[in-house]
Amino acid sequence: MDLETYFNLFGDDLIRSAADNINPLFTPGVDVPVALELLRKPKPAQMAVISAGCAVLKDHKTYNICAVPGTGKTLMSSAICHAMKPDGFRAIVFCPPHLPGKWHREIRKTIPGALIIHLDHVSDAVSLRSMRRSKPTGPEFYIVTNTTAKLGARWKPVYRRSKGKLRNEIVGGIYCVECMALQEKLDTQTGIMIPIPEKKFASRRQTCMSCGEPMWQFTNQIERWPVASYVHSHLKQYFDFALVDEVHETKSPTTAIGNAFASLVASSKKVITLTGTVLGGYAWHIRSLLYRTNPNSLVEEDLTWEEDVSFSERYGRIERVVKTTGSGRLDDSICSMGTGKTRTSKYIRPGIMPQVFGRHLIHNTVFLSLSEFSDSLPPFKEHIVPVPMNEQIASEYKRIEDEIKSFISQLPRDQKSKLIGKMLHTLLSYPDHPFGWEPITCPVMEDDQVVIKTVCTPKNFQRDSLWAKEESLLLLIESQRSRGRKCWIYTPMVDARDVLSRLEMLLRKEGFRVGVLRSSVPTGKREKWITENGPKLDVVLSHPQLVETGVDFFDQEKTYNFPTIIHYCLGYNLFTTRQSSARAYRIGQTEPCENYMFFYENTMQHRCASVMAKKMQAALAVEGKFSCEGLAAMTDDDGSLEMAVAKSLFEGTQGIEIAPDFASIYVPHREAVKQVVSDVSAKSSSPAISVNVGDKFRSPRNGVVATIVASDGNGNVTVKFSAFPGKRIVRESDVTEHFCEKL
């Protein structure tokens, strides 16, 4: 008996056994919620998170709230502080630079008698030092942005360029001011020592290669001293709570924001982290958070701070590429045996094992989705929009791709990486911007000299042509406008290949009222920009990063509402994609919400969407939302017990709902509904299946789903075709066969 059969037979028993062995700290509907006196009443789901948080923080330092945007994380976290210390407390809020105003408003509307202080300058933190021994007499919130908290004192390089004069300018060779040693490094290409470039000393704090003395010094501009460092040095245990908003932004182990977060965690008695996307698809995204807030569980597994790859090997996906060459062939290698040579490389791939939740998150993490508020929310749909390229663009794209591949294949191994970035950028952007291109070049080493070679020369098409994806977009927006719906369009292509400006021009030409939110609008004023411009616009265009956190696409008075979000171009950042996709669908929304994600079929954009889907499924797995297609992509049938459990249970066990993200198909150029003759029946000689409106049937051959939407009672039905999760409609023949498997 294989694992799949075993879990299909005994899956329900395994689920009951798991439920019997897990003792929740708080069970909604069973345990009594904490007593609260707030200015507004939390919803039942929010009250459960608040009560669970109080229970967790009695025994643990950290409580992680992973709740999708729009569920009220500000309300819940501030209410937990008030519930645990109703007589008074001090909480420091660590948030992105555009959110202090929103935190101020939300706290004011939630916590009675709250004192709110903004730490905009290190002197504001210095003034608190005299109050270290005093106790708070009420709720106190100190708001600091993550940019203010991380800012360090200004510094400047200090070195000698010649033996007589101290210089701070970056010119020529560099000498240490202490030992007068010339700063050199070995050129691996020539084997000789060469001077270290001056720009190295301007961009990073360097030490002498000979004596180790610092070759930089602080300036006297103390106003830039980081608030987080001051709190860590002089205000330890001053704050009862640290509320860390958008904690996923601290995921890097080496960034200034990450280090500032670590300082505040170490300085506070309790920590509440808030995020809508704790994972971006890779296991390492959560490693730093665990070490900074709850290192004990990792230490127990003998995982140290330095072992980032070991963590990914245990809880993520590592691709090992083994290359072997026989005798007589030259190849860089790290090991050799006999006459052959073997080189093994490791690459971290999207994916995370769900057991990371059971081992490191289950005791202090809560996940909250908008489905918990389904009674008060409108429908939500997410659509994938694959668009075939125009024939002439497709032909030129294929030529460019082939020439780039051919050029890379001829490069020495150590030079191939130099072209990868250009290749990705070219192949991602050319279909959307097939004009204004110069020859693509690449520097290569030939005879110990750098030679600039032409990789390929993309053909430039007419700017005034309308391409397939643009046409699909215009059709969609016109359809939305006819329904009285406003649209928000995202594209990260805003610089050299300025797709954003082109879309603005096309939309204005079609008579749409268009606004563009650019990075020139300061972070703290973007919400105001939307409030002022939203009511008079049909469409807004922006880079998704500009609005990924803290911005709502509607106001309470409904003077504006953008319920349709369109990703015209996708990126690789799952945090940005998930956060920006949730700007409209949140508590208070009354209109059905629709998200559309466009890409050209069989292109680098298509591959980008596939990578994003894998990262999405990895993140959803840890949050308890499984898609069998995603799990299959993660495991590749590697025999992992935990992944086999998840896959089998969610395919065949009753009572479990699969969340098929990226499942809907929207094809504006094809008919979505057709008249067909219903002879839907089981295969071979089985009796016919009764057909009712609402029934769904799946083609066992290609995964297309037929939904019965109407019937005339005479064997003729109207059927809406879509794709089963993980599949897509490729050609017309996909929707003309019998549908034999009833869902």
C-alpha cells in the first residue's frame, strides 16, 4: 500500500488524532474571551486573536500575528497590550515610514486615554531616559519608523593618499593613516597586486588590509544616531511591548532594518509581530525572524545563526546540480575520483516544508484570513490572464532568446553570470516594450583584455501599434467601467522601459480618466494623494511597491473605490505581490473584488508567473492553505512523509477545502460561455449522469472544468468553461470533448 492510498483510507482518523493531541491555549466559542474596555468593539475573529495573544504572552516573549491586510492588525495588537496591562503600559511601535499617521488614528479610535508620542529624532528617545524608573499611569504608545530607527551616524572615509597630507576625498591609491600601507588586493586574473578602488572606501566602512585599523570615522552629526541603538543601550526593559508592523521587511539577516528590529526585540519585555505575509516562498525568509524572536527551538535542533543553508536544507528546497566530466576535459571541480571530476552546486529554490509550522510557529503564531469575516465581506476572485503574443513580436522574441542563449553558451563559466541580469531584463520587458532598443552588449575577457561584444540587436517596432496584451487590458477596463468599477493597474516597469507611461497614454487616448501615482509622492502623503484624486479617476497606475502596505483603495464614505486590481507585469517579490493585491479586499469593502494577473504565454513573463505561483503555494502551505498542485511542485514526489500527508489529505479527505489560488482563467478574446449538447456520461457503458444547474464536470484528459449554468430541459445546456487548479485552457479543442468526471 502506497502513502496516497494509506492516507485516503485513514486520513480522517489521522486528523482526529491530531486534534486530540493538540491543546489550544484558546478555543473560540469554548473559552471565555478576555475582558476589554475599548472605544470600538472587535469582531469575533479579532477577539479570538486578542484572547489567544494574551494567553501566549503569559508564557512566551513573542506573539506573531500573520493576518492578511484589512483584518485589523493595529486594533488587535494595541488591544492585547491594553488587555494584559489595563492599569498602564509602554509600547513602542516599529512601522514603515508611511504608517505613523495611520497607527496614530487607529490607536486613538481604539484605546481610551492613550498617550501617543512620535520618536522622530534620537533626542526624543534621550528625553525618556529620565523616566526609566517611573511607572506608566495609562496606555502609552511611542511610534518610530523603521527608517528612523535604523539611521546611523554619518561617517566619512579617512586615509592618506601621499605621505604628507590627510585627505577625505576619494582619488587615486589609498594609504592607511597609521601604518602607511598601500591598500591592495590580488587580481585573480593576472596574479598581481592592484590598488583597491577608491569607491570601496566611500561605499563601505573599510579597515586597513595590513594593520586592521579603521579607515573611517564618525562625523559630529549626532542627529542621525539610530533610535533603536539608543533604546538598546539606555532603555532596556523600558518598554513593556514592542509592536513590529510589517515584520517581513526585517527578513534579511544583515540589513539595517533587520538589526534595528533585533535591537528593539532585545530591549522590550514582550514582542508582537504583525505581517500579512510572513513568508515570501523561501525557507530563509523566516529564519532570521525565528532567531531574533525565538531562538531556543532552533538551537535545540543545532541550527546556528551562521547556518543559513542548513536551515534551507532542512525546511526548504535545495537543488543540487552535479556535473561530472571524464578524463581529458578541463573543468573546475571541488572533488575528483579516478579519471573523472565532479562538481556539486547548491541552489535555494522556492518552497518550504510545512513542518516548520509545527516545530517553530505553532506555539506562538496565529493566522487570520478574511474568510473569518466572510459574513461581512463581498465575493473575491483572482484571475490569471495568459495572452498569446502577436505573431511578429513572438517571432522576434524567439530570435532574441535564441541569440542570447547561444551567446551565453559560448562564454566561459566564470563570465556567464554577467549576462544573466541583462537576459532576464530583456526577455521580460521586450514583449511589453518592443521599441526604443539599442544593441544588447556584454563585456567579455579576451587575451587579458575587456572586449565589448554585441549579443543581439532587438528589432524596433512602431510605437503607435497596439499589442495583444494592451488590447486585452483595454477590453477589461472598458468592461469594468461599464459596470461602474474603478481599476488600479500595477507595473514595475517605470524606468528605461517605461510601460507605465505608455499605458497612461493608451488609456487617455481611449477616453479614460487616468492618474499616475509615482515615487515622487512622499510615502507619508500617498494616502492623501489617493483621497484627493480617487473620486475623479477611472484608473490609477503605479508601481506595486508604492502601495503595498498601509493604503486602502476605498474610503469609508465610498467617495472612491478601486475594487479591481490588475497586475499588468509581475515581479519576483511575493511579499509585494500579495500585499499589493490585498489593497481593496478588506473589512469595510462592499463591492465584489477582482484581481487580474497578465502575462504573455510561453515567454519569460510566463516563467515568472510560474515561479510566483510556486512561491505562493509554499507560503500558503505554512499558513494552512494547501493546493495539491503547489505541493506537487514543491516535493516532486521525493517521498517526504510530511508533504505526502499534506498532499494526500487535502486531495482525498472529507471536510477539507482546497484553496486553489491562481486557478481562474480569464480569456477576453475567447467565448467564456458556449452552447453545447449535453451527453455528459460516465465512460464505457455506465448509466448517464443527471445534470443540474451548478454541477461541475472535469475532463480527465486536460483538466478543463465545465460548469452547468443553464438548461432548457431538452438536453441542451449552457456551460461555462474554466481550468482546473494548476491547469489552463490552451486551445479550442480543450473545450469540445465530453466531460466525464463529476466534481
